[in-house]
Amino acid sequence: MKDIYVVTHTESRHHVEGRVGGWYDTGLTAAGQAQARQVARRLGELLGSRPPRRIVTSDLRRTAETASAIAQELACPIETTPDLREMSFGVAEGKPQAWLDERFVPAPDSDRLDHRSIAGGESKREMVERIYRGAERIFDEDHPSQVIVTHGFALTFVIACWIRMPIESAGFVNFRATPGGITHLREDERFHNRAVRSLNDVAHLG
């Protein structure tokens, strides 16, 4: 049996400042730091005597700081990778959310993967291929428990990769995630079926 816990980073400065995130590199707020410790304690309860070999996280500050709190609780190292980053919003990153809202061009149904909604940003295909590459490397490891720390929108494609959704079908999928949520993925030993046991559990945040 393999258990994978995917954490979305906790409250970041760009949340409270109303700024576009993406690759805009802000750290956690004081509240976000406290939430990260709550996430860490909950993972300690869930993992029990089966700690992960290491925590794999996006290399942006808000995820790395969330992962740091978890690493302290679980006494394990951290590995960072840009593959688990949020979608890049190009010229909009760090700008007020209202600035992006005025300029954002939603993807038409006929071009869900290759359309660019804002200048300099990633297409969804580029983001999905990147996340699939990073997630598949983690999933293929022969270890009974793993922890991933990523971003709210990026979580959708970690899950899509887990259930082996073809990239061509990923243009329409979305799983809602909020800061500090824990998603539990499990593969059973006998049939090797891949389940989503829980999605964006935030009970530990009160």
C-alpha cells in the first residue's frame, strides 16, 4: 500500500495583499506559519510510524516554508523542485488581482490546453506537462508514504497525474483546494488501484 499526502501551502502574503501569485515569490504570513504547524501536526498523526523518506515541494518560498514546518515535525529532509510550481501568470505576477481580472482572456473550449490567457504566462499544457513530469517521478518511487507540498491550482494536476488522466483530457478538470488543505492519495497492494481518499481536508485548521 502506498499513501501520498499532498499539501497546499498555507496563507501567503500575496493572499492578504490581493496580488496575483503564480511565480511571484512571497513567503507565508504569521497566520500561514501557524497553519503550517497545524498541517505538520496532522500529518504526524496520519503518518504515525511510517514517515516519508523526504518531503518534495515546489521551490517557491510559500511552499518551501510550509514544507519546512512539516519537515521539523516529521524529522525528514526537503527536496525542492520547480516542477511543482503554480501556473506562471507572466506579466501579471505580483500585480493587484483586479489588474489581471481586467486583462485575463479565458480559454475557449476549442483550445483549452494551448491558449495563453495573459502575456508571458504559461499555457495549461506547459503547466500540466511540467507537473506530470515532477509527480510521476515521485509516484514511481518504491516507498510506502510520501508528502508533496504544492499550490492550489497545481494540486489539480497532481491528482490528474495520480489517476492517470491523459493530458489531452486535463484541459477541463479542476479540484478545488484552499490554503493548508491535505489531500490523501492511496494505491492498494493487491490491485494497484489509485484512489483519492480525501480531498482538501482542512479540519486540522479549525
